[in-house]
Amino acid sequence: MPTIEIDLSDLNRLLDKKFTLSELENPLKNLGIEIEGKTSEGYIKLEVHHDRPDLWGVEGVARALKGYLDIETGAPKYRIENPLIKLEVDPALRDTRPVAVMGQIRNANFEDESLKALMDLQEKLHDILGRNREKISIGAYEIGDIEPPIRYTTIKPDEEGFVPLNFDEKLTPREILEKHPKGRKYGHLIKEADRYPLLVSSDGHVLSMPPIINSEKCRLTKKAENVGVDVTGTDEKIARRALKVIMAAAAERGFEIHSVEVERPDGKIVTPDLTAATKSFELRRANKKLGLNIDPKKASKIMERMRYDVLEIDEENISVEIPFYRFDLMHEVDIFEDLAIGYGYDNLEPLLPSLEITGKPHRMQKVCEVARRTLTGLGFMEVMPYLLTSPELNFDQMGTSGEAVEIENPISKEYSILRTWLVPGLMEVLEENKLHKLPQRIFEVGDVVILDEKSETGAINIKRAAAASIGEDIDFTYIRSVAEALLREFNMDLNVESFKHPSFLEERTAKFTVNGEIQGFVGEVHPEVITNFDLEHPVAAFEIDLPR
Amino acid sequence: MSLKKEVEKLNAKKKKVLSALGENEGKASVKEIQDFTGLSHSAIMRAGLGLEESNFLKIRDKSREKIAITEEGTYYLEKSLPERKILRILAEKKSLPISKVPEEAEISEKKVGIAIGWIKRKQWGEIEEKNGEKVLKITEKGKKSVNNKEGDELLLEKFKGSEEIFVDDISEDLKSKISTLKSRNLIRTEEVKKRELKLTERGQRAIDLDLEVRKRVSRLSSELIRTGRWKEVKLREYNVTAPTPKVCPGKEHPQRRIIEELRSILLRMGFEEITGPIVESEFWNFDALFQAQNHPAREIHDTLSLLKPDRADIPDEELLNRVKKAHEEGVAGSTGWGYEFDKDVSHRTILRSQTTADTVRYLAKKPEPPVKVFCIDKVFRRERIDYQHLAEFPQAEGIVMAKELNFENMLGYLKQILVEMGIPKIRFRPGYFPYTEPSAEADGYFPERDEWIELLGAGMFRPELLEPLGIEQPVLAWGIGFSRIAMIRMGIEDMRDLHNNDIEWLEDQPLG
């Protein structure tokens, strides 16, 4: 879940009230916004939902709270003025980041807090909606003293560049990717292209080189009154959404917002488009889903608190206008949830239906339980190593080889395959406990994963039990008696035969078979394997398939 | 003078000392004789010296070495050694500028030099120059040591619960670490002298002559019981308050105990247990859950994808087509995600990242309602392991399917689960999960921490998920935050303890 940082006095300014944090705790909670704590600078950390970009900034939080606290209900009445400037999109961007939309803010009146809030919102949209600027990046800059129209065009890596933000010398685009911190962080997104994207005014001032950095000249300060906001990238839907969220935030602050005419190779559009969609639903269905009995009048009030405009209402249907900044409403159930939120989760009554069903453990879990009970009863300590392991541990150190489920993108080599047997994990646990007193007795009951071409996903999990013991007096007889004690509990008709296994001492290893099929093996671990694990005492171990 | 006469002439105190030795199988410390006879230390010594002169006994001075923990040692026992703190940070960050050490590891400036010295001596890290700045980097040995304590730390841990220990009580491996800890002023050693009185052969004979002293035996043998001779002998009194050696039962792992507690609650609530494959297709893990193919959780840095096996079957092609349609253009009145669904992606194999894959597989078999099932299974994520993240961990979740179920019923189940766990004060909040709507989260209130803690997430499966499966009844789904339960139930704050296999730690986790 995204976490945002807001300033309480800024929030109060937007709400035009003076709330303490504890007064807001419950309303925020009921809106699904959690107070996570405070930063060292005194900002409040809020956890907001992933599907609600409109709540990723203080302005959106204020907008939702205004509704919930009945300060201002219904859809926000933001006015969007006609375009004053134009953005021209160069066809040369077709192969890199062809999408561009833009909006304009006029008569802005920033303060330190509101400027920071805009930057923070921009960053959240970059990171999450934009997938770290891969899909979109946003630029906001002072356009008071540049000459429109603005062109979205390209620049060669070694052309004369511009002074990037926070620098005082001109760098070429290539140098920006190499030297500027943002260039190093996001350069990979455009590095491969012959020409990098560039936003430039008609009098030749560079505004920004998306998705990397703005120019120092157009730096946005709190003195800025005339601000351009562009969203460029590869995904038009997301670009349009991000622009709407930012423009809605500016409008919530009372700034004048203008659309911009975007001239693209395929025609002219005007962005942002703040037209709202309408949707109607049957109240009966909502009530049934939620288990409530809300009447139309109350429902309409609730919808307004949730910042919907109610267009029409009768005994059966409610028709609402969906706020233009909401992108999470795919189905009527999404609106039903808003109805429940507006009604208040605190007011819902947890009601257990009576379903006559009895609980039933999984068959294999019962078998595992017997294995665990037997082995703990024999004084063995249960250990739980990871299923993720390395070929070194699973095969090499054990003196074996084989195939295992193999991970394409492991976080480290240590966790690059799934284990195919349990004994290596036990050996590693013994190694970790080298300094603990002897003898030691440990066991595990758990899954191994085996490649199996005939299975649906190409591999199957198998439940096994394994135990190992280390100490001066540990030997084959002891561990076999433990293994057999376990097998006896499963009532299996066993045969014991001599067995060869590279991890165990020849002549001191046996296998258990049931109807000719191998069920497990037991033996004294080979001294070479013991030393591979940096151990110095005899180790004996067994591993068996649990009866299915 | 005959021995018998000589014994008879001994004064009362001397006799007492002699018989005390007799009762203690021939030797005892002054302290033990004190306990036995009630005589003062000086009286025993006076009597003892006299008896030594008459060759009844010998007095010997024995010494033992004792180690005591210093104040600084106690501090590090609690907070762990400064180099260990640095190592933990190095394990996460791989490198750390020396100037940042005091702040990051919370070590005072004047200790930093010492701590780094130990990092180097233990070969946990190396110092490199980077842009004119000294930077500490973790070594291979350091990586290995992140989860493995070294001898000096284990020795220090021996002081958990006791302020002093005797050198001859610790293992040879650890003895070698005494000088290390001593040089760091974390422990100090001290010689403790003990004076022991031991009967000579003559003394033994003197006691045998004295018929009033019954023969003492230490062990009640089977022979004594069979022959009835137990009536004639006197059993040596044990010091029943003396410490006994530590033994420990075989126990289930703390993680297992949490799993088993949850299982028993859910079985009691009438849920049936199911399970599913660890190697899963993206189809069941994501597509069938209506999680868009470009959802961030599906990206390569979140989910572990597989080289081998590299392709899964999807037995029901029709189902795949219906799911594709739900994603692309929507079903059941939904707008869908509006992107081009790629069937090849559905066939890709991954390690199960959410147990909802198990429950949806179950639903696809169209079970006859009403149905209540749960699973507790391992899920895998591409996470670097640290105190709050694991690459694999258990997840518990369940579903309820029946004809008439609504959101308030959903909350009813959440409440019951928490009540069964003994958490009576709960609250609900709106939640967000990609495949449920409406969704909720349930918090439990913990008075001792004065804190609401998020414990459950839940919701009603989206119509876009149910319709392709052909499920017509509403389905409630919930999941339990395993790490939070571990924290509440076992006091596990560091998630790595869910896989902690340190035997001493396991022995110390009480079952009760």
C-alpha cells in the first residue's frame, strides 16, 4: 500500500477547520486511510489504497474528508477553463515515449507546504502509476516567461543540452544521464534510443527532458503563478489519469485550471478531459450484497458524502455521476463498497450465518501430525529450514547431483532452487548448531518439490519426514530404530534392504520398501559429507515418504 | 592406645566432623560440613586441624575458576555486540560508509573504532576507499555469519539468567573464547578457593569402628530393595535444592505451533482443509483471480518465476477463454481491465505467491454449496530476507460459498475468528485487494500495547472472478496476517525467527 506524508496544518487549511490528529483518526480509518505515524520532520504518514490515486496527496484526502464530515458533499465543482496554450507532439517520438498530455494552472498561490504536496503527489504517481517513470513521467514548471506553443520533440544525446535542475552548468543529454542523480536513476529508460524526448518552448527554452529531469530555468518555486503540467510516456490511459489527479489537486486548492490543446500527429485533442461518467444501479442489489436495508433517501445522502452527484433517484434505481478522478469503479460492486464506506463500517453488524458444515482436516495433515508427534516423543526437536535452497547445498555438499525446480530470477544463489530432499537442510541446521552441546536430535516434516512432466504445472510437492542426529555415540542402529518406530506408527508392511547412496557410508545404509517401492532410506552420513558441513562428529539420518 | 580408645577420647566436635565425613562418602567441603553439623566455620577448622594432626583426615585447598559478567557485558548481552549490529546492517545494505556507522548501528562514537576493529578481526567486513570516503563492505564470511553466532557471542549468552558460571562447566570450544571476552572487559575471571576435608584410611577405619554410625549409601539399588537391606542402611541425604542438569523435550517448532493453533480454530469453526501445488501457473495464481497481467505484483521483481519447469498446462481451455474475456472486456456488467490478455503468460510457471491460488482451484471444481474451506500453505515472494521480510512464509486463508451471503456475514466470520483467538475487541476498516469487493480489514485491540493491530483481510470475490468459473453463489474470502499472529502469539518480532533453527533458542521457547 502506498504511504504518503502530509502536513496537518495544510490539511486543516484545505478543510478550513482546525482538527487535531486524534479527531481525524476515526474518519480517516472509516475511509480506509490508516495513520501510520509521524516522520521526524513532523509530517503525518498515511497509508492509502493502491487503487485510489486520487487519495495519494493531501488535496485528495481533504476532498474525501470534506464529504465524509459533511463539510462539502456531492461531486466537486471544479471549473476547467479553455485552453490558452498549445502542445505540439513530434511524430519522431513514435518509437520512444509517444504519449503526451498537458494541463495548465494559473493564478497559483503556492506556499512551502502546498508546493511540497504537489511534488510529493507527482512522485507517488511516477512511482506507482508510472512504474518508476517507465509508463509515465510528469513535469511541472513555471511557464510565465517562456513563449508558447510548447513542443514535445527529441534531442540527440550529444547535442548542446541545457542546465538541468539543481546544476549550474550546461550538460549534454548524454552527460545528464551520466552525471545527474536522476539521470543515473532513470537513464536506462531512454538510453537505448537514438534521440531523447525533450520539451521545449517556441523561443528555445528547454522545459524538461522527460522522463529524467526538468531544466533549472523553469524550476517551479512557490512564486510561480503560471504553471504547466505535462504527462509524457508510453501509456495513454495512465497519462490521462495522472494528469486528472494532479489537476484535481490544483483545483481543490482553488487554483485556476486550464486545459491545453495537444496537437498530435493523429489529430488534435484537449486535455485533461474532466467529463464525468454516469452509472445507475439497483438499490435492492446493493442492500442484498451488503446485508443492509438502506432507503433511497439515505442512500442518496451517503453517495453524496462519498462525493458522487446523485442525478436521479426512485424507489428502485439510483443514478449517479462518477467523479472524474475515480478510476477504480469497474463494476457496480465497487459502488456498493462506497455505499458501505459512506454508511460506516463501524455501523455494520457482523452476522454469522448458520451453515451446517463440520470441519475436516486434510488427510495428509493428519499423517504429518502423527510423524511429528512420534519424533518429538522420541526427543527430536522440530526444525523448519526454507524450501528455497541452492544446488550447492541440495546436491554438491551432499555428494549427489540431480535436477530441481529452478528459479529464473532468484534474489540470490542461496535461494535459487527448491529442495528435492530434506536431509541437506538438516545437515545445515547441525552446522549452524555446531557449538551447541551433543548429542543433538532434529527432524523435519515438510514438503519437497520434484519435477514431474506428467503433472499439470510440471512439478509436484511431496510430504516427507526426515531426522538426523549427531554425537559421539550416534550410529546406524540408533537411527534405524528411530525410523522404524516412526514407520510402525503408520502400520506399514516394510522390508529393509541394503542400499547405496552417495551421501551415506556404504555398508551402513539401508532402504525401506513397501511392496517393492522405495519408501525411504536410513544410514550413517559419509565422513566426507560430514566435513563438507564443517562438522566433527558422527551423523546418522533417515528420510521417508509419508504414506499418501 | 588402640584406635578405638583414641576415637572414644575425641571431643564432641571432632566426632561430629568425622561422622559428617562418614556420611558424605569420605570427603566434604567446610561449607558442606557446616550444613551437616551446624558447627561454625572456625569450630570445624579447629577440629579439622586437630584431626589432621592425628592423621584421621587431610585438609586440601581446591580452587576453581569462576567467570562473572561485567556491566558492559550485560549491556551487550541485551543489545548484542556492536560488530553484530553493524553486520546486520551490512547484510541488508552490503556496504556502509564508516561515517554513518554511529547513526545507523546506534553505537556511540567512541566505540565505533573498536567495533570496526572486531568486524575486521572476525573477517566480517573490509574497508574500502570510495570517492575519498571509507566504506565498510561485507565479506563472504560476514554473509555466512549473519545468521550464525560465533563462539564469543555464545559464551556471552551463557550469562542469560546467571551472573556467574564456572569455567569447568563450559565446553572446550567456548573456553578458548574466555580470553577474548576478558580482553574486551565484558567478563572478569576470579579464582574461588574451596577447602575440602578428606578422610584418610585411618579415619575411615575409625568411623567403621564406631557402630553408632550406620553405613551410608548414595543410591537405592535394586539389590537393596530385593534383599530388604534398605532398612539397615541410611540413604545419603540429597541437597534437593541443588541445580540439576538441563534436559529438554522434543518440541514442535514455534512456527508449527502457530500453524497448528490456526488450524484447530478453523477446524472448530467448521472449515475443511485443502491444499495446492507450490509450483503454480500464472493462470491460477493471478489470471483466474482477475489480477491484470500488468499488475505490479506480477512483475519480475515481486514474483519468483521459473526456468524449470517453464510451462504449465491449463486443463480447461474454455475457462482460459472466459478469463481472458473477463480481463479484456469485462463480464457480469464489468468494464474489464481493457488490455490485450496474453495466453502465453497464463502458461508461465511461478512459485505460488498467494494461497488464493489454492482456493480458486478448489472453486473451479464447482463444489456443491454450502462450502467452507481453508488452507495454510507456503507462499513465495522475491524479497530480500530481513527482520520484516521473508522469501517464503505460510499464509492462511479461507472461503465460504453459500446461496445467501452478504458483507455483514463476511464480517461475522472475521469476528468469530478473532473471538476464537481470544481477541474480543475488534474493529473493521475498508480494505483493498485486487480480487475482492467490497473488502475489509479487521484490527484487534491489544490493551497491553494500547494498539490496534491489523490481523485479517477479507472481501467478497469479485463477479469478474466468479463468473468465468461458473460460480453463481456469493463467495466470502478472508486471509490471516501470519506475521502479526506470530508476533502476538509467540512474541516473534523478527520474522526470521519463523525459521530460526538454533537449538538453544528452540529449547528456550516454552510450550505453555
